[in-house]
Amino acid sequence: MEVTVKLYLAFRLGRFATGPVEVAAPATVGRVVEQLGLADEEIGLALVNGRQAEPGHGLSRGDLVQLFPVVGGG
């Protein structure tokens, strides 16, 4: 199933900014993260269609998944 993924900040390095991703079943935010080679602890915020989502959030064809890395500073 295809969803659109938009990556932010350091997640774009060596990847893409926005693009289609074919997600294997079961289609979840966590599965997208896994397929992109990211670790769960690297994810600061995940949005699905503009709403905050957890790794187990199920996806539907055409959803927009936005992934933001953990940002540190002080």
C-alpha cells in the first residue's frame, strides 16, 4: 500500500524530502519508520494527516506521514 512520507531535518540526509513509500502489511507508522532504516528512539514526532500518531497507528492508502527527529538543545 502506498502512502506519502515527508521527512524533516536530519532525516532527509541521504533520503528524500517528500515522496511515495510502499508500506508492507501491516501498514503502520512503525513499519514506515522501520522501512526507512530509522530507529523508534530517533522519532521525536510522527504525524498522520496532520495528527500526532504512535508507532502502532494503522495507515490507509494515500495517508500523509510526517516524521520529525528528536531535537536537542539547551
